[in-house]
Amino acid sequence: MKEYWTSLASILGVLAFCQTLLHTIFPPELRFATVKLLNRVFNMFSTYCYFDITEIDGVNTNELYNAVQLYLSTSVSISSRRLSLTRALNSSAITFGLSNNDCITDTFDGVTVQWEHIITPRQSQSFSWRPLPEEKRGFTLRIKKNDKTLILDSYLEFIMDKANDIRRKNQERNLYTNSRGGSLDSRGHPWESVPFKHPSTFETLAMDPERKKMIMEDLLDFANGQGFYQKTGRAWKRGYLLYGPPGTGKSSMIAAMANFLGYDIYDLELTEVNNNSELRKLLMKTSSKSIIVIEDIDCSINLTNRKRNGSHNDSVSYFDPDIQSGSGLGDGCTNNNNNNSITLSGLLNFTDGLWSCCGSERIFVFTTNHIEKLDPALLRSGRMDMHIFMSYCSFPALKILLKNYLGFEDGDLEKDVMESFEEFVEKAEMTPADVSEVLIKNRRDKDRAVNELLEIFKERSEKKKVKNDNVEVEKRALESPNNNNDNGEGSDEFEGGEKDDEEKNKKNI
């Protein structure tokens, strides 16, 4: 046993002597140059190249690292052996990430790349103004040398854009409103906000599917159209006008648009804005990727149709001061804020002028129940690019409501029942809100809900038919005396009837 330990000690001594000799013959500089040379030779014959993306770049956080981490979280399969779970601040979703030294492959434009997440302990650092994490984190990207140009020019930019979209969709959206009287909140902002939790989506929206598809495609073209708007020299914005009777889903449409794009909503109350200057300041404080809403524009301020309400319709000039102030309110709309001095030109500049360009990727939405009361200057393209009529409940919209509230799919109801719905729903002229109320009230008894709704449709249809018949009879009665007067007959009888009507009116007054 003693001989064994003696032999082992001799071997270790020889190794130590050799190591000392190598250090003496080959200094650290030579060894470093040798390793560098070997790496170059290896890289010369290798078909791959590698790029490191560290979490900390000097003392600043590397945005590309965060973007890659977020992007890969959408590609990692839950069936992987080990995943890291994270939930960012103000995020509504849990994201998956790669653990230490795990790899994942990704494909971009037919090119396959490999990502490896590397975590190593950080060596002790001297005094630093900013404490660094105890671990060094980074991603290593392995690509083929032939794909280097494509990856560096397009793939990394694609990752940044994709990560921004993911952040926006995961982030809790807010609903903003301007502070009363233009006051500022504790942070000096003119907007007050609450979390936006409206559940409306285009899937649940009671509207013809073809029209919804058209609106969704238009929204996607806008959201993905930055290059187009820059190429054509247009501000990256779009305007929508939602008009129709109350209860037809205008507010639900706005919520569906916000949930579809992942945008915040700024609900602008014009009666709380004192002048055009304050309106511009509010616009400057809105963020990109947002929807700016002005509801019931015909009743907000004096911006109704000046040609319809003016007393000198034949000589209307846009540059007239009364015209720019939007004088003339329509029936049923009052403006109780006497201090409000917003002009029509100020609102037009807000939606389509120079001040509309102080932000990007914003949507303006106006709503009204009476489109005929609006000034034509508000309706032209460039201000309101798309006019969306929110109509009474149609048969396709009814099928969506039956699915939402009662769970009925196509084919669940009997054919004769659906044919009756199709026959009477258009004639009844009921709003989706009215139909929803009937279904909600009877949602525990589906058969009763269907039967009651069908009876209401039939009853409303009959009343509408009787009303239309009466209008037609009155119209013919008014036209008949004129025809008789033209023929020289019945004039005395008509005049007598007019006198009797006048006597009755005097008694009623």
C-alpha cells in the first residue's frame, strides 16, 4: 500500500513539473493566440455562425434580449421537459420561457435557426453604481452562414415587432376619459383611466358576419399598414362613423374593435373641453395604438348640419364665423355648457389637420343616432373613412344572439321555427338590445325564450303593418282632394272639411 501512494505521488510530481514547463515554454499570450487560431480554423470549416444576445449590455438592459425571450415564449411547447413561467407587471397572461441551456428551433421564411438559453454565474464585481444580477443570462443564435444576411436584416426586426404585439395583447387595456373642466390628475395628466374589461368581441357581436368580416379586414389593413401610410404620405390614422338607432350595438362595436386590435380607448367628452387649445392638448396626451371615441357627436356641442339649420342656406360659406362655430343645434340636443367654445374648424383640425399627426396608429370613432344632423364636413373621407350603419336586428344577427344567450347552433331549432324568425325579424324592427333583453330574461327556459321572442316578433310586425297601412291611407287622403281640385270637383266639400277641422282645433287649444 505504501508503494502505491509513493507511485501516485511521483506521477503527480511529474505532472506538476510538466505543467510548470508548459507554462514556461508557452506563456498565456501564446496559449490565447493558439486557442483563437483554432477557433478561426474551426469556424472556417464550419457551416454555422453564432451570435450572442446578452441580457445586460454594459449597464443597460438589452431590449433585443427581452424581445427574443417574449417571442420564444409563443413557440415553446408545454410538453417540453422544463419551462420557466413568468407573468410581467400589468400583464394578463402567463408566458413560457426556456430554462438554462435548453434549445429550441424556429423557422423564418423557410430558414431554420436554433436558439439556446445560457445562464452562468457572474463573477464578483467591483463597486458599481447599478447592482448587476448574480447570473449572466443570454441567448445564442445559431444560423447557417448562407442565411446570415436574411436573419440579421429581417428576422431580428420581425422578432421586435412580434414582441411588441405580444406585449400589447397581454397588457391590461385602459379606458380613459378627460378630466372634468380640464383639471389634471395627481401625475399631471388630463386623462383619468380605469382598466378596460369589456367582454365584447366580433364573435359575439350581433351583426351580419359578412359585414363583420369586412370591418375586421379593414382594421387589420390599418394596423399593419405603417409602410403604406408612410409611402403615401398620409397620417397613420383612420376614422369610423357608427350611426343608427339606439340599442343597435354601437358601444359594443367600439369595445370589439379595441379587443380585436389590443388598443386603449380614450372616451372624449367634448362638453368638458373649454376651447380648441385644450382639445389639442388632450390629443397630444393620447398614446399610439388607441381608439379616440366621441359618442353622440350630434348632441355634444354645436356641430350639427349648418346647411340644414341655417336661415340663409343658399349663401353658406365655410369661412363664415357662425359656420365655423357650428351654430344651430338640431332638435332634441341641448348644450348646457355655456363656456364651451370649441369650433367646427377646431374639431376638423383635431381629426384631419396638422394636430392629428402628433401620434401614430390611432383610430377616431364618432357615434350618432341622427346622421342627418351632422355637418357634411365631418363626414367626408379622410375624417370619417368608413360609415357603418348599425341596423335593427337581422336574421344573421338573431342567430348570433341565440347562440350567445341560449347556446343554439345552426340546426338545433326546428326548421319551421327558424323560417318564422326569418319571416318576422326584419319586419319587427327590434334592436339587438331589445332581443337580448328577452333572451336574458328567459335564459333558464330556452323553449319559453324562443316562443316568447317569436310572439313578440309577430306582434311587432303586425303593429308595424297596421301603422304603415294607416300612413298610406292618410297619404292618399291628402292627395285625393288635390286631384279633385284639379278636376274642378269636390272643392266645396274639402273646404267644409277644413273648416270643421279648424273648429275642432280651436276647441282643443
